[in-house]
Amino acid sequence: SLPLTNNAAERLLRHWVIARRLSFGTRSEQGTRAFALLASIIDTCRARKASAWDYLTAALQAGRQGLPMPPLPAVSVGG
């Protein structure tokens, strides 16, 4: 059954809202999109028990070499 509230989802996003407030937000639409993309990648890696740093390093290296971006880490077994 579905939960009666979205409290769980809001709690998952709370630290990003706090980070945005502490940094006084972004200054452009591009900055807003970059912040949201990084937050999504970090949370996805965290949920899949993978290193966000390792993924972002691989993505930056691929981008610098003109290669396609690596796929996000697979869901861990049992996760």
C-alpha cells in the first residue's frame, strides 16, 4: 500500500535544501540544473552503495577524452 504522506521523500531531500540555503542558491538556470544533476548522481550512488567520487571522476575523465559518459553504478545485490 502507498504511504499516506510524502514525509519519507521530503526527508531524503532535506539535506539538499539545507545545502542550497547555506550556499545562497545558484545564480543561473545552468547552475540550478548542475546542482540538481549532482544531487541526483550523489543520491543514486549512495542508494546503490557506490562511490559518488569514483563515478564523478570516471565521468569527468570520459568527458575530457570525448568519450561517452559511463552508466550509473548498477544496483548492488541485496540493495
